[in-house]
Amino acid sequence: MINEEKDILSKSEQIPVLVDFWAPWCGPCKFLGPIVEELAREADGKWVLVKVNTDEQPELMHKYKVQGIPTLKLIHKRQILAEKVGALPKHELKKWLDDFLPSPEKEDWTQLQLKLSEVSSDFLYAEIEEFVKKYPTHKEARKLLLRVLSLRAPEKSEKLLQQWSDLKSDQEFVQDLQAISEFLTKPLNQNSKADHLLKAASKALKSGELEEALQQLIESLLYDKEAYQQLARRVCVALFHQLGENHELSKKYRRKFGMYLN
């Protein structure tokens, strides 16, 4: 018999616990059981498996609101991180576990995301770079680093993108980097009103003045939308992507940008 406090909750404070709710008469449980047990052995102590026979302990089934079996619940620090109902083949179950199991990398990334919600990514450049050094396969962190570098050091950003070829499958992301890099390195030699505004926008962007850069870029659209193969439009889109749709500057200038394009 399973003691909830001892075998699940207290243990979960130290290590993730995967609880398998099953019953002897359940066909899918018979399929899933050996798979879960095999994965638990392969986990080599990264998480532990607890099997709850719902015929013997229906009170645990009701307490954890199990509607059908087999049901898996992943618990860590007394909190349910994820749950899955029904049988799965081994590769799908392994992926599910990999997605939801806690790790130092996930915890560090969560902390970094919290900081980014309060401070511009440019101010956290050193921390982002350190995170990528520590976790070099973390795709979202590498993309974030390249976005920051595209404004600070576009040549370095381009060089790293060539090294991280797995990121090239995200065409929108690559186009954004290329647009910003082109804008910050391209000589703007045409003596036109649009060119003067683009130069002012480039100077502002290099100085970290994003709002001023957006203002000048959008203003330039009034005079020449097609300049340098629609460079102003491409850079605005890249900046909106970089800031995110919920950023105050995106909310403030997205509509005006759309109006000036028409």
C-alpha cells in the first residue's frame, strides 16, 4: 500500500515522482505499466515511479481526481507538474517526460525569463551569453542572444548564425536578423528625405533608442516605402518581433505602421 505523505509528497520535495494510477483488470494499464517501469530504470535516479492500484486505494484515485486509468501524474515539490491519461508508446511517453521533468536548465531559464519581463534583454546581455555558454543546446536562449547581438554587433550575430545552422529552419527569425544587420551596416547614400530618416533611425537604433528608431522608420514610409527593397518595413517587422506583441512600443506603433504601409 502506498503512503501518500511518505511515498509521494515528501519524496517529491527531493526528486520528481511519477505516479501511475492503474488497476489489474485494465488492458491499457498492462500495456503502459512495463513501459513506465522501463523508463524509470533508465532514468537512473532522476525521478522515481510510484504505482497506485486504484482497486486497493480508491481514496487516492478520488483525491487526485483521476477520471480514467491509466493516468500518470508528475509531481515535484508537492505540486502536480503534468498529467497524462491513457497508454502511450515508449518514445511518446519519454518525450512527455522530457518536456515536463524539472531540471537546472529549465529552472535557470525560468529565472532569466522573469528578469526579462522586467528589464530589456539588452541590459541582460551578459546573463544571456552566460546562459548559452552553460546550456549550449538551448535553442530559445541562442535565438535570444542572436537578437540582442543583431543590435549590438551584427557581424558577430551573423557569424554565430552560421555556426548554429539548426536555427536556420526558422525563416522568420533569420529574415529578422538579416534585416537588422543590413540596416545597421548598409551605407545610405541617396540624398532623399527617406534616406535622412533612415539614417536617423539607424543612429537611434545603434544607441539603443528603440522608440526613436521606430518613429523615424515609420516616418520614412511616407516618403518611400520601396527604398532598399522595403528595408524600413522589414526592420520594423523585425523590431516588433523582437519586442513581442505585448510590449508597450509594439502596441503604440503597430497600428501607425500598418496605416503608413497602405
